[in-house]
Amino acid sequence: MKLIFLGPPGAGKGTQAAGVSAHLGVPHISTGDMFRSAIQNQTPTGLEAKRYIDAGELVPDSVTIAMVKERLSMDDCKPGYLLDGFPRTVEQAIALDDISAPDAVVDIDVPDERLMGRLTGRRICGKCQGTFHISKLDDEKVCPVCGGELYQRNDDKPETIDTRLKAYHEQTEPLIGYYKGLGKLRTVNGDGQLEDVFKAILATLE
Ligand code: AMP
């Protein structure tokens, strides 16, 4: 199955994608994770992407589309894919239709007023890459799964979050209409418990 998770930053796309991709047996492809890893490895893509990511802006389509095209050509994508964070612009969606069109698009819907708290409280484990929220942590600095050190993403600071939400509304939200027009859109309420959202996603895919 070829699947896209749409939704604003902080909607829970990454967390849900990890479980759903394992359930469906397709690779979880997060363009945000790919860019962060490229930045860490100081590749040309990483060096180009860093200034946009740090500012909360979208990386240019040409760079992002080339990176995804290469990733989707890999063998593990033969059974399909679960794309998390791509496409984020109509130009990217049109390019994806050309490369390998999705079967379904799940829009994880969460109201804006819930997103700021979700993002500012998000912590990532530097060792296992797990994502947590401070409201559920005994110690904000220690990963409850592997004991690694937790950190806050640079772009999860309030001033950058405003820019990311603006980019979402202006550039990504139009994709809801794009995929609705193609009859591929399924909307799930993402403002609930993790397990309930997970079940709702699987139900909408049946
Ligand atoms: P994410 O981890 O999905 O929140 O992405 C983090 C950042 O990576 C975004 O704020 C963008 O700067 C960049 N990014 C990720 N995916 C895309 C994309 N499809 N198009 C452009 N920029 C992206």
C-alpha cells in the first residue's frame, strides 16, 4: 500500500506512522528525519536544508523532490510506502503522482490551539530517536525507553513554531483539497489518545 500522512506539525504523524508502517509492512519515510540525518552527516542536501529548517520554512521543492525520488527507488519501497511529511506543497504532490502515486491519504486533524503545547513539550531521544512529551516524563532529560539523553528540536521553539504553522496553512493545507478532488482523502480526528487515533487510522484504511 502507498500511503501519505498529512497534518500540521505536532499532529502526531511521526508517532502514528511508526505503528502503522509496521502494521502494513511498508517503510516509514519521514522527510524531516531524512533532512535531520543529512544535516548530522553534513551532506550537500543537509547543508542546503539546514537554514530553511532552522528558520521553520520549507526546504525548496527541487531539493526535497530529488531526495524523495531517490528514496522511493530503493528496493524496500517495492511493497509500498508510508510518507510522513511529504508532500508539503502542491508541486511536491504533482511530482509524487508522477514518481509513484499514493493509494490513500490520511489527514490527521488537530486544531491549532493544541499544537503549540504539543510541539514545545516534545523531546527526542538522541540514542533511539523516540519521541516523548514532557507531560508524560518523570525526567525531562532521560529517555524512558533506552536511558538515552533527551533533547528539544531547534525548530520546536515557540518563535519557529509560528513560522512552521504559517507554512502549513499557506503551502500544505491546499493538499487537502487536492487529494479530496482525487477521491483519496480520509480524515481522522488526531486530538485524542494515541491508541484511539491509531485504531481510527486503521479503520479508515479498511
Ligand atoms: P518535520 O520533521 O516533518 O516536522 O520536518 C522538519 C522540517 O523539515 C520542516 O519544518 C521543513 O523545514 C523540512 N521539511 C520536511 N519535509 C519537508 C517537505 N516535504 N518539504 C519541504 N520541507 C520539508
